[in-house]
Amino acid sequence: MKKTLLIVFIILAVILALPVINLIRWNFQDKKPIDIIIVDKTVPTLEREHHKSLSWFLLNDRFVKKENGDSYSYIKDYYGFSPKRPLREKQWERNDYRLTDLINLAEKSDAVYFADTYGVFFNDWYEGINKSRKSRKLYGGLNNNDFLLIKEMKDRNKLIILEYNSFDYPTAQFESVRTQEKLGITFSGWTGRYFSSLDSTSENFPIWMTSMYRKQFKKPWSFKKPGIVILKEKEILVLEQGVQLKNAMPHIITESSTGSKFGLPSSVAFDKWFDIIDPLDNNVISTFDIETTALGDTLLANNDLTRRFPAVVQDSISHRIYYFSGDFATNNVPYWTAKFFGVNKLKGILYTEKPDDPRAFFWLYYRPLMNSILTEYCNSMKSK
């Protein structure tokens, strides 16, 4: 009996000691100084979920501010829409950089990351409002100051990262076109997303899509299975599992040579919004793959689309401009785990390596991609 209790005590002691050991190991990691401008205009809650996992990554991997060595805070260290406490009062403020700030900001900063520019809309911000249609914008869209910041950063050969929806509504067409030209890519106008259920009564389903469908096809929305919806202005395409799709879950595919360089898997599931671009002369790091049937191929071809399209592109000259064609920085990662070394090894708890587990995207793809990009960039700055 005593021996059994001793074994149990030892096991409990080890379990309790591991977090402490990993916290100490995290503290003793070398800090990596880099000044990053984070822009997130889509912050409808205090959780700040559209850039929170980016801040988690910076904290966990010890990327810190140059001036004081402090870690980045997902609450304070970003530009964009800033909700105020208490949230029920629906007060908010703009945290913007001014035109007069841009030269100095570009000079002192090493990188800029546009995590989300979509913004916050009236129906999303105020409770009890009809969600069946799109509403007016409160704040959002890529604007003139954003474009000028990108230009100034590019002129100084700094690191630039933009994500999905930088070019689509509510960004004005003029800003969209010249930003695409600056990045050397072309936006097709099509955006899409996977849905675990196309049933319009499902929780958080964008009900306004059903209105678009009825207007275009003159028949009711009758989809129930998992699927992918692809949109362009007033056009909508619906691909349903078992009809136009063999498997509804999109995957991001990376060739072995590129995967080795960036530490990326050959395939990972992705269940969030994406847009479709033409990379032109940019390097394609990874591609989205939609597993279509013959009917699906025909539907895509009739709209000048294919089942594969870029997921991550990198400029082919400086290698310091990236566009992520998906909502990459929106990930449900427990923030309290950021100060523990080796937390990514909690496979089975935080994620699995099952082919269709979208939780694996952050751990197996986004985090190693960001680590590779920032580490290489930091090393190049040291060698100057």
C-alpha cells in the first residue's frame, strides 16, 4: 500500500513539476528583438481573436520589442479598432497611425503585419440587430495611410505580410488596385470558406448568403451537408460534399523542397476564409487544394476557377513581401500556454495529426511558417 502511494506521489510530483520546468526553460530562451507593426481592424470583442494567435506566437518564441525587450501584448500592441470596457456599453476608439507618422514609423520599424482589415460593421457590433443582411461599416478597409505605409516599408526593404481580405470589400477599389500592384499580385475577386454544415439554421451561419443564392438562381437554399461557398460581388457558388466535392475540407499543400525550407507539412486542413489571387511573378510557397468531383471541376471551370490556387506567395526579388491568401492569424489557441516551452508537443490535447483536423493548422503550419520568416529576417538584419 505504501509503495503504491509513493508511486502515485512521484507521478503527481512529476506532472506538477513539468509546467514549472517548461516555464523556466521559456524564460531562459534567447530574446529575438524585432519591431513589428500589427494592424487588426476587425476587433468586435475583447478577445481580439484575429491577431491573438500572432501575439501568442511572438510571445512563445520570444520575439520582443527592441527598445525595452518587452513582449508583445495582444491587448495593446496593435493598430486598428479598439473596443473599450465594459463591452456592453459599446464604446470604441480608433488606434490609427496618422499621415505625418508614416515616415518615422517606417524608419524605426522592422516589419508590418496586416492581420485583418475587414473591419467592424453595425450589425456585428450592436446586439439585437437583424443579421440577415450586410450592414454599414463602422470601421475598416485598407486605406490610403495603409498603402503609404506599405510603400514606405517596401522602399526600405522591410518585411511586409498581408492576409486574406486586404483587397476585397470594404477596401475601396483604388486602394485595392494600387496595393495589388505594389505587391505584384492580382486579386480575382473571389473569396470562399468551408462550412461544416451548409444548413442555414446552423449556429453562426451567414444567413445573408441564402439571399444572394435566391436572387441569383431563383430557387431556395436547400443545402445541408458540409461544403464550400465561393463569392464574388453578387455571384455565389455552392459546392456540396457528395455532389461537387469528394471531401469538403480544403487543404494547404506544400511541395517537399519548400516544406523543408519553411518547416511545413505536405498537407494540412484549413477551415477558414480564403481568397483567390493570381501570383504573377511571385514565388508560390503553398497552394490551396479543393477536392472536387467532375461536377465541381465543371462548375469552377465555368467561372474561370481551378481546384488549386495560391495559399502563400513571396515576392521573387527581395523575398521580404508575403501574402497569405487565408485568414491565417485567426486561431483558437489558449493564450495562457504562451509562456511554456515545448507546448506544441501536447499533441492529442491541443490538436491531432488527423488529415481533417483544422486545429493542426496553427501548430503544424502557421507557427513554423512565421518562425521561419521572422528568424531568417532577424538573422539578415544582424548580418548587415
